[in-house]
Amino acid sequence: MNIPQSEFPRIVIIGGGFAGVNLVKSLANKDLQVVLIDKHNYHTFQPLLYQVSSSGLEPDSIAYPLRKIIKKHRNTFFRFAEVEDIDATKNEISTSIGTLNYDYLVIATGTKTNYFGNKTIQANSMPMKSIPQALNIRSLILQNFEKAAIANSKEDRQAYLNFVIVGGGPTGVELAGAIAELKNNILPRDYRDLDSSDMQIHLLEGAGRVLPPMSEHASKKAEKFLKDLGVQVHTNAIVKDYDGKLVTTNSDLKLNTETLIWAAGVTGAPIQGLKAEALIEKANRYKVNRFNQIEGYDNIFALGDIASMSTDNYPKGHPQVAQPAIQQGKLLGKNLMRFINKQTPKPFVYKDKGSMATIGRNKAVVDLKHYKFGGFFAWFVWMFVHLMSLVGFRNRVIVFFNWTYNYINFD
């Protein structure tokens, strides 16, 4: 892999998501050799993927080069590769470009789409976990508009204009709202030969309400906002099958559609090689202690979505969102220095900063510890938080001007 030998301990970090990037930053310019490995050469700001898929933002607005993050870090290297195996007895990883030894290994590989074993849904639906997948959805939406414009029968036209989103969590809710705004603002102007009333957006959620992780107040507000936009919300609806044309559920609900977007859940993305007992099989998450050490290993750690740290408040692990990953990455950087210097590490304590979701223009919900609110102010808070969380000044500027233009022009 062409990594030079060093007198300093070598820390290998697998994954350039929120956890990996914050760990790299916390280890900057220390007496260490840091190697960051990722199968993409950019960091993806996943909370805004849905805006790429609905043509609200360009992909380069939410991507940031990993090499640019580390360009001022001495003794820090990036390698564009996929890690295939871990040999803990040799302190070595095998990758698509060669092998590498480590003194400390940090796994921050995040999650992948969970189809719950349904192969036909996996084959025929559209996931949205990466920029290429978001672009595929964007392309499919626009292609379906074009096909609907030349469809010979109303039945075919409606199938192209029927959009089914499975999963009523933040991703599904935000995407449903964004596609509804395409229907209300873009379709009547750019596709004047189509009747926008033929376009339907269905949001299917297996639980009894949308946004199950958030408060009931947020769920009720979000469902009202969605219905105001024209989204048909189906709760307690579990998708059984999708053959590329017909969606069947656990009830009498059947939907003809050319587009099913799967946002119904995620599962961890572990790397083979570690002991089976270190992994929670159902969730595919590594069991870690309060210092993020994987159970059974002293020098191998897991961060963020791939890590399951059982605490009194979170017996099944912390929520698989950005904040736990960011906070764990920052603390582990300090703890690694404590491990190296034979000092006592500090246990991780999650500071819940709240949760939020946007449903569309002037519509969002926010859950804070003592306050729960929705509407325009929540939407403004959501925009500000996401804008300031983007990596890179250029990306913040581009997103800000995109949002301003879209808001003024409804485009």
C-alpha cells in the first residue's frame, strides 16, 4: 500500500463517514501515523442525500474530498480501497490494494440498506445510502416523467407517475416531501403536457406512525405536513413483495408503480475476520465497551453506526445518526493518546442534542430535550444546523445559494 515505516504508533481507520472524519481531525499532527481507508475518496453528508435524489442539490454540494481534510495533517495518509479481512492475531488488514499492519485499528464502516432478506425487493427497488444511488433515483424520476409524457394509456402513465417510498423515518419523510414539491411546483411548469393529478406519492410505514424515533408531537405534525403536500401516508403497512410493477403489503393495499424507493431500515456493515461473539448478529453491529473497544480486543475499536454500546439510557446501543458518531470520534481521538501514554481513558457519555426532520418548504419538526416544535421556525433551525454541519466552506456557500434560489423561484 506504499505506506512508509514510522517510529510512531500506526492507527488505521476504516471509513470516512462522520465518525472516521472526526477521529482523523482529533488525531491531527500528533506523534502518530494515521492511515484513513475508504471505498470512496470523499466524505458524504448523508442527511442531504434526499435533496440530490430529488434534484434540489448537485452531488458535489454534499461531497468533500477526504484528501482535502487531511492535507495539513503530517504523518496522515489516505488510501482509496475496500477492506476485505482483518487478521487480529497478526494485527493486519487485507484490502483490495494490499495488506497493512496496525498498532490500533478503528472500524467506522457505518451501515448498508437492510432488505430483511427479501430478494425480490432488493432486486427491484431503489436504495438511497450513497451519492451514486441518489443519482440513480434522480435519473429514474426524470426518466419516468419523460415516459409518462409519451405513454399511450392512462394506466401506464399513472404507473410511471406513482412513487412509493417504504419507510417513514426521517429519510422517507424528507424524500416524500421533496417529491411532493416536485409534483406541486415543477411538474406543472416543466411538463405542461402531463396532468399533475395523475402523480401520486405513497409513504408506507410499518409502525403505527411516521417518524417512530421522534415524539408523537413530531409524528402528528409531520403526517399533517405530508398530507397537506398531497402525500398519501399508510401506517401499519408492511411491504411483502415488489416485482418491479406491483407492490403488495400485509393488507389489501396494492400499488402499481414503476418506482419503489426503499428507506425502511439499515443494518451494520461489518468486516469479516473478528470473532463471531464480537458481533450482534441481528443488527450486524460490534459490541463495544464505554471506550469503544470491541469485545474481546484491546487494540480494535468500533465507532458510530457499526458500534453497539449498551448503556442504561440506550440498552440496544445509541441511535444510528450523525451525533453519536461525531461525539465518539472526537472522544476516541483523545482516548487513543491516553492508551498510548498508559493513562486512564474516559468513558463515552452521549449528549443528545435532539432530532429533526424537514417535510418541505417552511415545514419541519424539531425535538429538543425540553422543547418540541414544528413549522417555519423548525424549518429554519433545520436549515441552519445542516448548513453549518457541512464539511467545507465551499459546500456551505453552494448549498446556501441553491436553497435561496430554490426558495425564491420555487424551482
